[in-house]
Amino acid sequence: MKKIYLGLLLLSFYTIGCKKADFGDPVILVTGTEVSPIVKFTVEDTPAEFAVTASSSHKTNEDIDIVFEYNPGAVDAYNALHKTTYFAAPEEALEITNLSTVIKAGSASSTPVSVKVISTSPLLDGRSYLIPLTIKSTRGGNMSVLEASRTIFLRIARIINFAAVSMNNATGATTGSPGQRGNFNGFALFDPQNPARLANFTVEIKNLIYDFRGGDGNSNPQPIQYLVSWTNQWEQTTIGFRYGELGNPNNSLQVIGSLGGKFAYGFNKNQWYTLSLSYDGSKGVLFVDGNPVAELPGSMVLDFSRMQFGQCWGGYHTRQYVNGRIAEVRVWERALTASEIKLNLCGADPNAAGLLAYWKMNEGSGHIFHNSSKAGSKYDMDWSKVYWDPNDRGNDNLTLADKSQFVYWANDDLNKCSQ
């Protein structure tokens, strides 16, 4: 069980905050809300506990009685004001005690309200939850409540363990034996005669690279690790990601396709990253873990009917294979904002607006990657029925193949995410 006690605020903050709100009058506020009302509450095991207190800007001459309340309506108000999509934590997941607290005379901090997450079962994957506690009333001390700090939102940061697909045909890190390199690589087709035409879109993948390769363009394998592409049957419109393009550091990422190419640098091995490309009709923005790192101006419509992992041209699949893992692959019919992307780093709400296709790729066994979006089985991917171009002959020579034997699942301590 974990207890986290928020310390007293600096006197300098109180002075500034009080002058802003109450012209120097002493005030009461929820401790820890001086920078933001949202405070991270890490939950790895249950029950997990967080102690919430109220503070006064001056030591009191008499007891101040304070009553807190669980206030889910405050989450709706916060979302409306900040255009976010948080959810109030369901009460069945919580245990909250000592809602009536006191700041004793001569003190500046109250006795704690105990907030416990007793179960994560009621929490749905892909949703970010807040526990909203509001100062409902005070009595004594002749102090008002600083309105900007009346409510604290405890953001439940779950430590999530997940399964993932290992693209190197092994269950752990390896440079890959020549006979196995790239055999996982392939792509699924979804009604290729009627692709989804996306004038605005976001494409995402979560990935980890075991190691970044050295060498040159003539080596086997090459430094390039071709990760993924979203495209149509004949690759006429494409957005793709690959690591280690020649002439750039081997731990750099390149966006390739219809918007041209841009790079992001400084990736670490054995670390998960969420890569997102959000396109609003005039430019694409590359995000790494929700942080914008590059812009790609241009005009395009993504005709999406082909989900491809790895390089699928004959010969290149062995040279440019990915020595790493993938999970959380998504296609959206709209351009996501940075804040939306950050909320989805560990998973997305399958019913979220504009979510066209969503493969968590965490089944842990088998060779079928199920679509979790509202489109259902239309976007399921069966790796016993995938396509590639083994002879490198071009668009008219795609070959249907059974690659189910090359689906390797990885589930260990590397596969953790803090939501």
C-alpha cells in the first residue's frame, strides 16, 4: 500500500496567490494545486492510497473545520473548459474516508482525507480517470477558499502490463538468424476496391527497438529498420515509419510517404515510444509520446486499405527487418491534438470519436490481431492470410502467404506503461 503526503506550499506562492485572488487576505486551498489542479496518483497494486490535505496561507489562531466531497461534476466542467476527455473515476473503484478534516489552531495543514483505489477492474482501457475532491465547506478561521484551488483532480496513473508482438521472430532481443529475418513482415488488405478516404487522419503505433544496427547500405542486415506503413493496395498514398535511414544516426526515425520525409532523433533501445502522425488537411505533425517533433506541410488524402508491418519487397525483408516489438496500432478519421495523443499513450477508448481501426496487438497467443474499434471484424488481421512481394516484381505480383508461424509474442518487464 502506498501513501503519498503532499507537503506545505511555499509562503511565496501563498503571497502571490492570495494577492491575485483576495488582495492579501488569508485563504484556504487544497494542498498541491499551486501549479495544476491535476495531480498524478500512481497505481501499480491495489489498494493504493493518496492522502489529500487542505492548507492555509497563514497559521491559524483557531481550529478550521473543512468538509470535502467527491465531486464528479467537476470533471465535466474541467473537460468543457479545457477541451479534454477525462472521466470521473467510478465510485466502486474507490474508498474515500475522513471527508471532514480540521486545520488545528497554530497549524497550516489539515488532517488528511484518505483516498484509496481498491480495484482497477471498473476502469476501462483507454480512458483517463480523475478522482475529483472539492472543498465543500469551511467553518472558523475567517478565511475564504481560493477558488482556483478548491478542487484537486487525482489522475489515476495505472501501471499496465501488456503483451506485444516481437517482429524479429524471437521472444527476446537478437540480431536475427539469416533464415528467420523478416519472415513476420506482411500486410493485410481491407476491401481494397473501396478504401477509406481520409482527408484528415491520425496514424499511431507503439514500438520498442531492442538495438539499433550499424553497417552500410550493402550490409545484411542494413542499418534501416522498416517499421510500418498505412497505405492502399498499390501504395499510391502512404504514411510510413522507419529507423536508421542511410546518412542519419541509426537511432533516428524517418517519416516517409506522400508528405515527404522528416526525421526525429535520439531514440533509446529497449524503450517504448508511441509514434503518431496527425494530419489536418494542410500539414502533418509527427509526435513522439505526444510531443511534436516535426512538421510535414502538404496536401494529401490517405486511401487506407492496407496495414503493413515491415518491408515486404523480396530481399529487403531480410535486410531491413525490425529488431523489436509493436503494440497499440491505430487509424483515426480525424487529426488528434497533442493532449488527446498524450491521453492515449497506454491505450485508447475503443468507442472514441473518429477511431476507424484499432489493434492493441496484445492477444498474447495465436496469429489473429483483432480490431477493437466500432468497425469490428472488418479490420481484423489474420496472419495466416497476409500478402507480400517475395520476388520484388511490383504491384501486380502480390503473393498471399501463411505467416502464422512467425508471430512471436513477448510479455516481460519491458512491457509496462504508466497511463
